[in-house]
Amino acid sequence: MDKSASIFVAGHRGLVGSAIVRALRHAGYTNLVTRTKAELDLTDGAAVRSFFSREKPAYVFLAAAKVGGIHANSTYPADFIRDNLAIQCNVIDMAYRGGVKKLQFLGSSCIYPKLAPQPIKEEYLLTGALEPTNEAYALAKISGLKMVEFYRRQYGFSGISLMPTNLYGPGDNFDLNNSHVLPALMRKFHEAKAAGAPTVTVWGTGTPRREFLHVDDLADACVFLMQTYDSDQFVNVGWGEDVSIREVAEMMREVVGYEGELVFDSTKPDGTPRKLLDTTRLTNLGWTPKISLRDGLRSTYEWYLTKVAD
């Protein structure tokens, strides 16, 4: 990518999009195009068509999506599949029709079967049933990466897809009703510490294992792959190791400085038992992550204290 090329970062205010903007600016890219949802509704096909016709971006990072945790995905499945399919179809199709040189689609590791062998290789896609609690979101993301693949096959469109693991970092969503596990835990521990609460309740048994990647590591991988990779094979992006929910809750308690007890509510769903990505393909391309989980949680909590906490 030329440093002065027009680059559209869709979803630039979100966790991933904002990190991609930081990474691009740090790498010296100066012509970034962004739009808020109020300025451009990506579910509106006519609006997206008009945007691409007017702005003519050379490159697109498609990081815009409707996202949420187990509660949100279970409660609003129709919204998740409708909105994400609309966003993807509009942006990918208009990028192709508008002459975009290259598009990068950001998926999610929840696209894999619930009981996929561990660690999860890219070829395990569509080999088994999905996790029911986020099936709608997963189906939309699978459709997105397949759309990129088929547009390459039929039209020769240069699109690549990345499948990130569980993400966290500055810009995350800390709403307890629809956030992911790490920001939810961070807010719970922070508020419990401030209130002097004796316990903090964590959903589930604490036994499921999860892999976590700092969003700035993901953004670094996004820029690296946009610069160097061009294939119809999508790429897992992860840390390469996982921890139990109990372990990460204990780590979060330490980072926040909360001294009360943990209570695990086994009446709440655990979700997928384990989800660890095989990152061999990415490692062989020459990229590895740099931010450890403990260091990442510490820096994210510092950001939370200045940007989110009362």
C-alpha cells in the first residue's frame, strides 16, 4: 500500500477499527477515510454505493460489525445475522464494483464448530455444528469470508480474510449487558472494589478455556497481512496459548486490585468449552504477537481508568 493511498477503515470507532487506525497512522499512512454510523449506515445499500462512488478508496479494512457477548447474541440473534449480513454484502460488493485494489475482511473465531479439535486449524471450518449461543453471528461471519473467497474466484477481486481470536484492549465495550468476558470482568472488579463489595459473580463454571489477543497486536497483524498477503485462504490470528476463565478472572482481580472473593454462577452458560486457534499459517508468514495477557490487561485497565471509569 502506498503511504498516500486512500484507505477506508469501516468501523473505525470500534475496538478493532480504532486499533487499525492507530496502527496505520503509526506506520505512516496519511490518507485514512472514516465515517461514523451516523454519517454512513453500512446496512443501507444505497448509502454505501454513494460513498464508494464519491470517495473511491483504494483499500478497505472491513472491521465494522454488530458484536456482543453471550447474553447479547442469545437475546438478539435476528439482529446479529441481519445487520452483519447487510454490512458485509454492501461493503464487499461495492468495494469490488468501485475498483478497490484490496479488501480485508475481519471475521471471528466463533465461526468454527463448537467441538472442533484443538488447536483449531483453518481447515476445520464447516466440519461440525456451531455453538448455539452465537450461531447467528457465526453464520454471518462465515458468509462474509465465503463472499470474499467467491468474489476472488469469480471476479478476481483481491480480498483476504482474517479470523481473530477473543480480543480486548482500549476502545472495548464495557456494558455489562452486551460486552465480552474481559471487559465485563474488568468493570465488575472495578465497581466491586470501589463499592467494597465482598464478592464478584462470574458467569459459568470458570472451566472453559479461552485465548485472548490484545487488539493492538491484531491491528499490527492486519497491516502486515494487507501489505504482504494475497490468497483465498483465510488466516487465523491469535496468541497461540489459552487460559481458563477462572485463571483470567484471578488475573483480572490482581490487575484491578480487588481483594474480595470470586463466585462462579454455574446456572449461567459456559459457551464453547475451549477455543484455541492454530496460528501456524500466520507464524509461517513471519508474524507473531508481542503483548502478553498480563501486560495487556494492565495497560487496558489504565486506559479504562482514564476513559471509562467514573
